[in-house]
Amino acid sequence: MIVREATLDDTKDIVSVHLANPDRPFDKPIESLSIAERYRYGGSLMSIESGAIHLNNLLAWGSVPLVVEEKGKVIAEAEFYIGRDVPPLGTTLDISLLYVHSDFQRQGAGTLLMREMISRAEREKCNYMTVSGGLGAPGFYSRFGFSHLLDLKAVDCSVPRRTDTCTCETYTPADFEKLPRGTLWIGRFLSPCQKWQEIVDAIKKRDAILKERVEWPRPVGRYSKSDGFLSFLVPEWRNISKADVYCWSEELTPKVVSELLSHAHLEGYGRVCLLCHPEVVKLVSDICRSAPRRSWQILVRKLTGSCQKQL
């Protein structure tokens, strides 16, 4: 087995890996499912057509996936992002996904991918490697030195009807614009690098894989130089009245949170979800008048230059 960077020529094999590991069992023969139907079982990597779009977007951003090849066939894939993360993490390599074809599990493919990502994180002088939201099996990552570090809290609230107006400016990022300055205090579901790329791709409609995605509202950005923040409202999938909030800023102040709610009211949203860094949970919860209800874990591995036990 060898580890190498993925290319578009690997799309068919990568899709096969993901079809062997759907989010939920298929209730029909795979061959009978349309692209849209496959998407609902695990996203864009459920079909060659949408998978090629996904991989092309990653390659265009320079976020090149890794694959494990065995006898000329790709049997495993990993996607990751390197960049500035939330405190106290500094620069991280965040593992977005790691899948091994079900026919080749427990044969060392996952270990090869982990070793290569550890090596790349060390070369890039990352402070940590991270896994967000309990991706995969915690036991797998614990064997490579990952442990729990942060609990992010979700504040889910109704958008108050406001008489004041949003004073910040509308913001549309340039194509392939670099990650904003500041900390992603609100919305760290994924690596800030990954979420930024997804927001830009959505605004530019590079995620328009399905008809529903074409017709769905695009993320809307707001910017304030005086208050030092950049934020986006991203409509939740299948719930047009609710948005996830993403906010980069040097400091999250009560005025910034108030501006976020005003923006949501201005765009016509009825509810918002604000996933908060531990340092700002109380501030956001008090202003939104809503107690945090859900947690989102971040597992980390502090880089030491050594690899852990092989599976």
C-alpha cells in the first residue's frame, strides 16, 4: 500500500470508498438511485458526477486530499485543511474526513493516512491536529494521541423583531479570497479554512450539484471595519427560515452580537444557531436570551514529532 495525493482520475475509486460507507444504509439498489438520491446518503462523494465537482473544488483551493492505493486501486481517502484556528490552537491541521473501504478496513490503510497527515502537519509547523464534532470512532483517534480539548456550545434562538437597522456593510468575498483575519468565535463547526472555502464556493455557486442547491439561498455576508468583524448567514439545509451564523472578529463584543441578530432580522430569518467558542458562550447566551443546548467537541493531538501506535 502507498499513500499519495489524489487527482481527478481517482474520482471513481474514491466514490466507491464512500459508497461502501454511507451515512445510513441504502434502502434501494445503488444502481437505481439518481445523483440527487445518492447525495442524501452521504453528500457529493456518493456519485462520480458530484464527486468530481467536489474534488475539483478542493484541488482549486489547494486542499489536496490523500488516498491509499493498493494494487492500482484507491481503497481509502482523507481530506484535511491547514490554517489558523480558534484559541488556544494556533495553526492546525484539521481532519475533515477519513474513510477506508469496508473491504480493506483493519489492514493499516487508516494508519498510513494518519502518519502522512502527522508528517505534513509537522512540516507545516502546526501546533495541533484536530478532529471536529466526533468524526469517526474516538477510539481510532485516541491511538494517535488525540484527546478532548474544547466543547463549543450552540445557542439556538428566535430572531428578535428589531426596530434598529444593521449598520454594517454588505460583503461579498472575491473568488479564492484568503481566510479572514480574526478568530471564528461563532460557527466553528468545521476548520475555519474549510468553512471559509465552503462559504465562498456557495456564494460562487460551485456547490450547485443538485437542483435544490441551485435554488437555495446563498450565504449573505456583512462587514464592519469600525467594529472589526466579518460575518455570514448560511441557511440551514432544508430549513429556509433558519440560518447558521459565522463570525470572524478580533474581539466579540455585545455590539457585534447585536449586529448579527439585526442582520438575521433584515434577511428575514426566524431562527439562528450560533455555535460559540467557550470564551463567548455567556455573552452570546445573555444577549440572545437563550441557554446553550448542544455541545460540539474538538479532539486534538499536540504535535511532538512522533507517531503513535499502529492499528
